[in-house]
Amino acid sequence: MSSISMAQSNDEIKNFNQDSLVNLDDIVVTGTKTPKRKINSPVIINVINSNTINNVQACNLSESLSFQSGLRVETDCQTCNYTQLRINGMSGGFSQILINGRPTFGPLMGLYALEQFPSNMIDRIEIMKGGGSTLYGSSAIGGTVNIITKTPKKSTSEIEFSNSIIANRSNDYSLSANSSVVSKSKKSGLSLFVNKREREYYDNNNDNYSEIPHLNNISLGGNLFFIPTENKKLDINFSKIFEYRYGGEMIKNTPVHNAQQAEERTHNIFTGNIDYEVYLNDFNSSLISYFAYQRTDREHYTGILPESDSDEYTNFLVNPPYGYSNVETINTGVQFNHIFKNLNSSNILTMGFDLLYDKVFDEISSYNYLINQISRDIGVFLQSDWEINERVSLLSGVRADFHNYVDKTIFSPRVSMLYKYDEKLQFRLGFGTGFRAPQALDTDLHIAFAGGGISRITISEELKKEKSNSYNLSLNFDEVHENWIAGFTIDLFYNILENSFILQPVGQDEFGELFEKQNGDRAVIKGVNFETRANINNQFQFESGFTIQSSNYENPVQYMSEIPGIKEFIRTPKDYGYALVNYTKNNISSTLNYVYTGSMKIPHFAGSINQTVDEIKSSRSFHELSAKINQNIKVKENSFDIYCGVKNIFNAYQNDFDIGKNRDSNYIYGPSQPRTIYIGIKYNLE
């Protein structure tokens, strides 16, 4: 998972399993946009591989991302359970999420797709914390997450069924299958995946309103490669996701607008990517052209049924608040790489340009709510990845962005240096800039319940771009022997935001609370990530990470009309972390994992019967412990995996949810689900 950064021999490397948590020889692409052994990368790239995803029994992308320092996935709505990823304390809009290296994770996908992407489509996840704007443009401020889908490596198939029981009340089952075929010549291959998941409502406080919504998800997709000649390669990948989710009053056999309070979402998502790569000059040069596309169609409902003796009730039934969303993202471009070699040094020069096009349409006519915008960003980038000698590497570059919501060209420089003191100790120093354009982001598309009505976000006509300066300093130490490895990383980060985006309360209308996205003053996010890791004989593996940070605006920000502002970022704990232990022997594997979430500030609006005043509360901290045991049974050339486990063993879960239809749906924090018991079986066909 974590980057092991040191010089070592191939003989030492091969003693460790390729799927171990501590993998010394990973090839990563996210930091430099070219293949690179992560031990030689001037920026730290952490990797979550499919083995780790399996060990923690993550059924989707969201559950996979908690096991890295500096990363935290949070649930932000009690009714629909939308999620966002925070990197180094910065909200989801600061994180650039890529699918196979392309930024097609559109604004609407940022609300729900972390939970919609099934884990059986993921080969690995590469994570780069800090600014990466030289390569990826707008929004790569907090960090970059690259979801790399499963590619065909050999002919194999598997099918898996699992069932979870949430707090002894609600079932959550999934059925998945993967199959890959590779030609004898190794010049073509195809991998396919399919996943079916269905989850029942879960009501934690017995008020007949769900805290975890009903879910019905069907996903399928594939990956294809073709090598027509030795120096050419074509990659095609695609996925199609259908999801229905419903949260709120738990009713049946009646139109959703008859519910006292509810959110209903029907998503149809398509993503696809075509890459064509040509190698030139005896493989010292390469030319890559690519086209990626994403489309999300959403039919949705968000409403509270008025009292039956009111005029609003009649008007509501005549024109209930159903809405429609359509978001399209296109990313296309060309990239050229060339390797310059001279004695003991080499330099990979990367240059190119790309277009990122986003069309966002979201409307609920009965609320007079409409977002309708088209954004275009043309980026030109130049990067030098220079291995000066065996000890020193320098990564530098600049990107120029021409964005239709920004008047002037935006130049974003980046520089990182790697210094190898010896075979055990390394230092990295980095600086990068980034920006976010004044356009609709993921959270702007969420309609929340608050104060007995709904809350909406509009964008100020005077909104200016948000800029950042990001600094990183890290130390890496690893001790390697033939049968064991152990090490640690200390990573300091410091980020300055100028013209930071804030949500300002601007009053109410007949539907509820109104907020406007405005520019605030400077904000500073700083902290340190600690990581430790160990592997003994590929049997015992340990990894942990812990983050201590502060995230503050220069001047107080007001979140509620009658409540004084605060400088602290809301929903951002000052400390959080994880630990993961795995032991394997005689085809039996056992895993313990632990996630810690510290206290945080959360606005809580009045409206429900248990909350009569507006206030900003401090949540309690949470300790979430989970366990899994897996038995592999060989049957000739094939095998079965039979497993069981418990997530959140001690039931660390929020215990003060709002009650009834007038609840504040954004008042939610802590682990995503209570104690959950699961069993499953997987059949592996070689």
C-alpha cells in the first residue's frame, strides 16, 4: 500500500509477494503521467491494491479509501447518504478523481459514485497527496486519486456471493463475477466484470425514517487491449452503472411524493476511455492520444410533504418536486514523452495538451432551482522528470490553463525533488500550485433537508477562482532483509488557499434555507502524516497511518444566520488514522482493521423535535474495529474462498440522529454503518 522508497536488489524484491501490503516494486503512473517505479518517484504515490480491498471486505470504492494516511471518506446526508473524499483535510471538491488516468469523474459522480463503483472492477488505486495541477488541471489541489480498473493479465474467472446483516435488521447482498481472456500471443486480451447489489433500509432510531437508504445497483464493464504491432497498443475500457436509491420515510407501494420526507434517485452512468499509444525511436519516445467520456442521467425527488390542512399541501400534490439531471464530461488530448539519456542520468520530457469539457444541467422546476452551465478547460503542460544521478531526482513542470470561467490564462508550476541519502533513507521536497474555477461543484448539486424545509446552493455572480500553494516535505526510512521489511514515513504538508470558496447563509424563501457560494479570505491547512509498515515472510503484514492537522480560515466564516462564525473548517477532525494487520498461514488468512475518527465541528439546524435551536456542535471521536477470516480450499486446479467477518465490532455509530420528517439531513458524522456481520463465498476458476 504505502510507498517503500529505497534502492534494493531484485533478489530482495522477489522474496515478497506481488500482492502484499508492502510491495517494493510497484509501477505507478499518477505522479508523473509516465510509468515509474515508485521507489524512484520524486512524489510519494501510495497504492491500495486489490488484495488490500479484499482483506478489508470493501464492497465499493468508498469503503476502499479509508486505509491510507491523510484520507477520510465521510457520509454527508442522513437521507440519501452521499459521500465525499477528504485528502489532508480538504473537502471533496479539492480532490481530483481519475478513472484510468482521465478526469471523467464528473460533478454529479462526486456525490454518489464513490459508493456506486463496485470493488470487483478495481485493480488498484493510486493516491498522490498534495498539488498535482501541472498534469491534471483544475481541482487537483488536495490530491489526486487514480482508479485503475482490472486489465486482462491471464485467462481466469471468478464468481462471488456475499451477504451482510446491518445491526441484525437489514440485509445487504451482492453477487459479482469477473472473467479475463488473453490470447496465446499475449497481443490481445479482454476482461469483463458484473456486479449486482441490493441493500435494505436501516432505521437506527426507530422513527420510521431511514439512516441508511434502500439501494439497488447493477454495474458492468470491461477492459480490452490490442497490440497490432510491437510498438503500438490500443486500450479500451468502459463501465455502465444503474442505481436506484431511496431514503426517508420507509413507505411502500405508493408514489414517493406521498412520503412525509424522502429522497429518491435513479442514476444511469456510462464511462468509457480509448487510449492509443505508439512507441518511436527504439522505444525512447512515445505518443499517446486519448478520448474519455462520461454521461450521467439522473431522475430525482427531494421533498417534505406539507401538513394536509394547508394550502401548500394542495400545491405540493399538483406540482411535486421531481427533478432531472444530466452531466456530461469529455476529456481528450495528446501526450508526447521522450527519454534523454547521458551517462548515469536520464530525463523524461513530457509535453501535451488536453481539453476537459463539462456540461451540467440540474433542475427542479417546482423549487425554481436550476443549474445549467458548460465549462471548458484547455490545458497545455510541460514536465521534466530528471534523474540527475543515483541519489538525486528532480521533477519540474508547468501547466497553462485556458478556462472559460476565468478571464486570464492560469499558469501552475510544480517542482519536486528526491534525495536518496543511502539505501535506507530518502527525503522528498515538493511545491505545486492549483486552482478551482468558479463553477458548480459536486456539493452544489445536493438538495439537503434543514429547518423543516430544503436548502439550496447558488453561485455568486462575483465569484472568482480559488488558488492554492501547496508544500510537502517527507522522510522515508526502510530496512530490508531477505525475510522481512519494516519502515516508516513522515510527511509534512502546508497548503495556502487564496479566495477560498465558502457557503454564506443569505436567508430563506418559501422552500427553505438559501446559501451562496462566495469568496472568503485566506485559509491555511497544515499537518503531518505518519505511516509505519512491516512484512515478515509474507505471512505477517502490518500497516498504519495517523494524521494530525489544523484547517482554519484567516477570518471566521458564518454557517448560520444567528450563530457567530468560526475559523475552523467544519466536518474536519484534527486527528484521524487507521491500522491494518493480516496473518496468512496454511491457506487461512485473518485480518484486523481499525479506523479512528477524531472530534469535529458540525452545524446543526433546528427543525426536528429533538433540535430546537441552531448550533455548531462538536462530535465525539470514534474507534471502528473490524475483523475477517478467509479459508482457501483447493479443488484440483481451481479453488474456493469461504469467509466471514464483522465490521464495526463494537458498534461505534452516531447516537443522536434527528427524528422525524423535519430533520437536518446534513447532521451526520462518524462511521458509515453500525455493526455489520457478513459471510461469503468465492469460486476461482484458473
